[in-house]
Amino acid sequence: MTKKLIISLLFLTIHCQFQEKKTEIAFAETNIYDEWAGLSDSDLLHKNEMELSWKKLTNTKDLIGNYLKNKDYQPKVKTVIYPFSGIDVLNLFSFYPNAERYILFGLEDPGYPNQYQSLSEKEKQIVKQGIRNLSDHLAGRNYFTYRKMKEETKKKELNGAYPVFVAFLRRMGKEILDSKEETIVGKGVTYKGFTISLYDTKLQKQESLSYFKIFLIGNEGNPGDGLYEYFSDLKNVGIFTKSAEYLFHGEKRKVFRDLLLKNAEFVVQDESGFPIRFFPEESWKRQVFGRYEKSWNLSGAVTPETQPELKTLSEVTNDAPLPFPFGYGYLGTKDNRQSAVLVFSKK
């Protein structure tokens, strides 16, 4: 009995030492995360400038949340996919606050693992400047441009999207519990990314966010390519997309588009996402928040499909203009007269 007790106490001591060491590592990482987010006093210039842009961003987030409370809006899904997302977590969590798993993909390098601790002070300032620049960029228009994201995340000091994701998530009140490298592997191709385990301190729930660098050239979504297996296995799926350059219009990305929609039960987007023809009235409840009048021909982007059915639905709905900017309607008019949130719910 005594021998068993000694062994138990020894195991408990080792366990406690391991937990203590793990906690110390977590605290060290949290200090870096808060430095990136401008939540610590270690860099007052960075803190003050981040607070200015996040005052605007939080304002927009609150506007969206209060607006949706007065709408018939109930996205009861566990997993949300955000194609062509960039680093736009603010809009994602505004429209889908209660999901458990968030999967995003864009063209930015993941940037994980990050080597911030080994950088010089000058290099660390470049990282924080990049985070500030992207924060200001989003605050000014409620969407990112690919040019600006590429300009900042390609800097060797920032080295990808991870620090920006973490800074934004911390600003939203989410604790970073863990981060790990993730890959999607297919025949002759590997898509790199990461997964962050989160705890939302306001909603008191655990979540995970995964980001992958995925460039769709048009032949993705077939068995064996990795993407087919990864996205086919997802159930109870919601989709969010905005400012997507009409990449799912036309037939070039048909296979991957069909793959994403196969298990979708709830879709939130602007008019540059999936054409309305994929949401027939007999199968989907269709809502227009705000107003749609036309699509926009963007330089270098896919030519949008003509969608008279969407225009008719908007005219019949006759909703008031949105109180927040959303999509290319804002870009084209500099106000919200032609901004529309399209909500499709599977019947």
C-alpha cells in the first residue's frame, strides 16, 4: 500500500510539474498575442493605433449583430466554410457567432509557425506595422483587397497571415488555447495551413479556426485531390462569402463549387458569391437583406452572371438599405444603397 502511495505521489508531482511548465509556455505565448493585438502596454503607439481602427471595426460588428436580431436569421450549423476569405474573421463571426468549427481559405501564406521571438526589435516593429495596416484597411471599407493583403503578408518579417489572424481574434475577445500546423494532401499537391483552438470569453464556448492557402485554378474538387476528401466529410455546413470577385460564376470552378454546396444547409453572402440559380425556391428559403440592383464588372475579375431573378427578389422584398457596408455595392456607390446580404436556408 505504501509503495503504491509513493508511486502515486511521484506521478502526481511529475504531472503537476508538466502542467506548470505548460502554463508558463501559454503565458509567454499570450504575451506575444496581446502584443500583436495591441492589448498590452509594451508598445503604446501600436496599442493606440490598433484601438482607433478597432473602435470602427467593433462599431461595424455591433451594427451587424443588432441588425440581425431584428431579422428572421437562424444559422444553426456547426461548421462554417469561408471561401476566398483573406483574414476577414470579423464579418465571419458577426454572421456566424455560434458555430463550433470555422474553415477559411485564401491566397495568403499561412505563416505558421511564426518566428517572432527570434526577430530584432526593428523587425518586430515591421510585423506590428503590417498588422496595423491591415486593421486600418479593413476598418475603412469592411473588406480586404488582395493587393493590400499580399503587400503586407509577403513581408519576410510578417511571413504570412498567422500573426494577423491571432491579433484580430484576440481583439474579438477570443483566447488562443493552442495552434498547430495543418495540411490537406492530395495527388502531387499539398495545401498548407494551421488550426487555432479558441475559447470565446463572451459566449463562453470553445471553437476552432482553420486556414489554408488554396488557389483554385478550375480542376479542384475531384476524388483523390485532397480537397474532395476534406470538404466531402463535412456535415451540417454553413457557408459565408463576400467580395469574392464572382469566382463561382460561370463554369470554370463548377466541380469545386458543387462540392462546397453539396452539404450546405445555410449560405450567407453578397451577390459576388454563388449565383441565385443554385438556390431554387422549392428547396431553399431565400432572403435579401438590403437591396440588390446590379453586379459589378471588376477589372481582372470573372464577368458576373446576369441575375434578373435576384433583382426581382430584391424588388419584391423591398427592404431598407443596410446600416453597414457589405460587398461591392458599397464599392460602386460609396454608400449602402446597393449593398445586399443574401441569406439562403435549406428547407
